[in-house]
Amino acid sequence: MRRKPGLRALAPVVLLAGVVAGFTATSSFGSTHAHAAAVKCGLGTGQKATGTPIKLGAIVTDQPGTSFTDITNMAQAYFTCVNDNGGIHNHPIDYTVITEQTNPAQVGADAKQLIQTDGVLGIVGNTSIIDCAVNMPYYKQQGFFIIDSGIAEQCYSSANSAAVNMGPRYSSDGAASYLINVKHVKKLVFDQSAVPGTSYNVGGVALIAKKAHVPLVELTEPVPITDGQTVAEKEVQDAGAGGGVVLNFTPPDALVILQAAQQLGVEGNVTWGCSTPCNTNFLAAGLGSAWNNKLFVNAELNLPTAPGPDSALYQSVLKQYGSAVQGGLGSFSQMGFTEAQIATQALLGIKGPYTVKSVNNAFESVKGFKTDLLCKPWYYGKGVPYHLPNNTDRTVTPDNGVMVQAQGCTGISPVDPEVAGVRKIEKKQHL
């Protein structure tokens, strides 16, 4: 087990350059009181919380080729902003994050470390390839209702997990649907990183392609990508004239493949799609104008630079507190911000002592959480057996180095049976 240095919201964090992230960081997490007051989170008092801490925690995958630490780093940034603005009724949030490398024994120990040793009262921001698969029975046993970024199937098939994203399966559904229904591709190639869960991730895409009578080629690649040209060349050849390619990779690896396609001069030979991780200005800036109207990204959350009060707050928190967020404006940091914002609202509504029971009851009770970062209000909902509260998304595309909207909010295809099932639950429970 490896604990990421500097991942406690109350600890000082060294200021890092924000050049890669596409912004200039102006302060460290340990900002002065006067500067911190410029951004209002939570109670918005501008006064630092000084009471006994409320402990929260998270587990996040961080390994070569796959890192989701921008999500937990952004959650930490928001919690630090909350702590600079009165905390949770003067209680600061103490946020502990443990990184993992897709080792089941390690991930199981991580959950016990957080709950039994560190004494966290709630788990917010979990983003791990295997955490839900390994730890969901334990979370249920311990009475924890986690607010997470889902990846594994069990993140969505459990009553004890509710994600702000729709995960790689349903985001890939959205990307595939756009290429088939809007771009009318004749053949589809789906390529993804060779990590646990590949069969689950492609399952919905296979159903969507089958219904549309579009041939599908399934590929996987070891990550990190070391030979982008070979990967891109195979994808384009398999797709053929009039075909499309859907990528399911984190932004650095997707960028390697797409830049390689441009170097080969084949970026215009097929229509390209990507799951949500590509919705970042980091990737759009790396591609430049050559990719205008050539790549279409499923966006589980809004454009990184969208207007709206929550989007504006997200951008401000990232600028002032998010120096550790390497990818800058994008879906991963939006997820961490939204998870932390939901948790904060739930905590502020607790009357009485903060305990495992009161905190997790507050999380499970969230319903109708409105934010301009999501297409529809988010819910946890008591007694919901299958969670997919985010099942409506956008499509975005690069335009001269930034992401712009190509299609507004559109429901994920109910051809995927889990999507159809959750919509029945929402209708029945008025969610």
C-alpha cells in the first residue's frame, strides 16, 4: 500500500507549475486567508474552520498508463476551499487518499485502512479500476454509501455506490451511438486499454452496433502506449473507408494515438470517437486545429469552460486551489469537484454528531442535486438497487485547441439493458 504524498486536505501542498494544465496557478493550497476569501465554497464565510476534523477518504488508481489522481486532487482542492470558508459548521474536512495499482489484495487492504485505521466517516471520490469489484461487500457490511467515479460493473450494480459519471461502458455507448447515428459510419472499431473490465466496457457498444447492423472490431492495447503509429494504423485499417474508431483510454494515451494518426496522415480517413476522458482542453490543445471536426467525444459532464454558476466555481477552485491537478480543465477534475460538492452539501445538512451512520445516511439521502455540470439532477436515493444517476450526456469536439459542443444532452441508448433498467427505477421512484 502506498499513500500518495500531500493528499491530506489540511496539509501544506507545494505549488506546481500549471503550464501543462493550460492555466497559471496563482497560489498554493496553503493560501493566505485574504486570498482564499476570493473563492466561496460551502458556507462561504471566508473564515478558516478550526473545529475537530471530519475525516473522509478515497482510493484511486495511479499506475503507468492509467492514473485517475486528477479526480481526487480536485476533490481535495474543493474541500480545502470549503475549509477556508467555514468548513462543515466550523469542522474542517480531513481528506485522505490512497493510491493503488490494481492489485486486489492491496485494494482490499486499502479499504480497511481507511475505515478501520484512519477512521474515515465517509468515502468520496473513489476512482479505481477494481475497487468496486473487490470492496463492495465490505462497504455494505460497514454501512458505507460511497460517492465515486465508477469504472467496474459493481460501481453501478450496487445500492452502496453512486457515481457522478457513467463510466467507461456507458460513455463508450454514447460515443458509439454518435458515430453510428449522426456520422453514419459503416463499420466500427472499439479500442481500449488492456486492464480488468474490458469485456464489460465493450458490452453496450456491441449491442448498439448489432442493432444498427454495423460490424464491430474489438481491440485492446497494453498501456502506456509506446508505439502510437502501429496502434493508429491498425485501427484505421480495420475500420476501413467510411468507418469509425472509438477510443477508451485516459487522455495521455488517447493523445499519443491521435497524434500518431496525424503523423501518418490518416486522421481524416475515418471518423474518430472517444469516451469521456478525452473531454479535456489538455487533449484538445495537444491536437490543435488539424483535428477540428474529426474527433467526437462523449462528455458525461459539461464543457470544461462552460458558463453557469457551478462551472464558474469549478474553474475558480481549480485556478486557486488545484495546482496538483495535472490535466487542468477536463472531465476528471469536473468529477472530483462534483463529488466533493455533493458530499459537502450532504454534510452541511446533518443535525447532530458526525458519525459513520449520520454521514452515510446523509449521502444516501441525496436526491435532486442540481448542477450545470450535469445534464440532469443527480441522486443517490434510498433503496435504489442499481445506480446510474448520470445517464444523459453531450458530445463535444475539438475546435482550435478547445472543446466545443457538437450535440446537446442526449440519453444513453436503452439498447444497453442496464440503461433501460435504471430508467424504469427512476420513473418508479420519481428520481
